[in-house]
Amino acid sequence: MDSAGAMTPHWVFFVTAATLGAVLGSFLNVVIYRGPVLWKLVEGEKRGNLASPRSYCPSCRKPIRSLHLIPLAGYAMLGGKCADCSAPISLRYPLVEAAGAAAGVMALALFGLSLEAAGAFVFFLYLIALGAIDAETGYLPDVLTLSLMVLGVVANALDLFNAAPGAAILGAIVGYGAFRLVDMIFLRLRGIEGLGQGDAKLLAAFGAWFGWPVLPPVVFLAAIMALIGVGFAALRGADIGRETPIPFGPALAAAGAAAMIAHGLNLPYFS
């Protein structure tokens, strides 16, 4: 047992957590690919729902063989190309699977064998999906941001993350309200929206998980990450102007993950 009362996990549990995370990461790829069309966030030909049809190549639409569906290993066996049409497979697929594996290991390392670890694992998985979807489409789906917010309230009703249910609800209100206020000011000053409602709802979810005090450092860290990302894009030759839309969700998701890690490590501002 560790000092917090959670059982210290054996290496077998870490392997199991990594395997489960990679499998769920494979499912997240389905969510990332099909969700935006299914939820009518973007236009495009129907891709199916989250349960069917079985995974297929986006280029030739042929079902992927069972052996090639093994997380990470399938991509390696295929050499990053479809077995039927040789179309390149997006690097996003193995990266999301690897991120899922890392999420399982990180949650277990931070919180041991506990309900808190399970909650952190789910939290990380949500952020992986949200960050990838926003990076690809510019949208943060309500079905994910709002359910993540509800889960935060539930987690704290179970006394998992040190925010009383009332504080969790207040954190959600403050998180959403603060972002919407910034967006309204930006709109008045420049005549265009600077932050989307999806960003506000994701920040509200963070407030629900950790309480309102976590919001300022999360926003500050996300802003730094976003600026670094823009800088790298500019160095690669991307044409970025004052009105170029820049998804803030990936940076916000990364900052939220950092908040969970800092909470698990009992660091200042997040504990």
C-alpha cells in the first residue's frame, strides 16, 4: 500500500494497463474518424457509427483484416500502408494507440490500483480524442465535452479529486463563463470570434474535475503550448495571418492532462 492507501501495482498491472489503453486507443481512432461526420460537425460521406461497420480503409473502403487490427503491431506489419490498395495510413492511428497505452500507464503510476486511477484513465482518453478531433476538424464535440464535464461532477461526488460536488459545479460555471467572456471581448474588439464555445465547454469540464483554482494555470499553460505550436508551424512555412483559425483544443487538452498529472503528484496550483 502507498501513503494514499492505494495498492502499489505490480509490473503485470502496468502491462495490462498499457494493453488496455492501446486497445481503447484503437477505438478512439474510430471515434476520431467517424464521430465528426456522425455528429454532423463536418460534411462528408457516411462513415458508419461507432459500432459498425468493422474498421475499413478510408481509401478503398475494404475491411481491415483481423490480424492488422492489433494496436501498434498492425501498423508496423503493414508498413504504414493499406494491404489492399497500398494507400498510406495516417500516422495518427499508431500515435493515438500509443497515447492510449501511455494514458493507462500514467493513470496507474499516479494513483495506483484505485477508482481515482480509473477516473484519470478515462479523463486522459477523452483528452486524446478531443485533441485529435479538434486538430483535424476545428471542432470540440458537445457529446464529448459535456459528458466529460458530467463525469467530473460524478467523480467528485465520489470524493475522488478533492473538489466537493458544489465546488465542481462552480468550477464548471466559472470555466465556461470566463472563456465566453474572453470571446465576447475579442469579438467586440476585432469583429471575429477568438475562442469557440467548444473550448469554453472543455475548460468547464476541467473546472468540474478539479475545481475553479485550476483554471488560470491551465489556460496559461495552454496558451504557451498554442504559441509554441504556431511558432513551429510558421518555421515549417505555414501561412499564418492574424485571422488564421488555430485550433486551441489540442493545447487545452494537453494542459488538462498536465493538470491531472500535477494533481497526482500533489504539485502546487493543481492539488
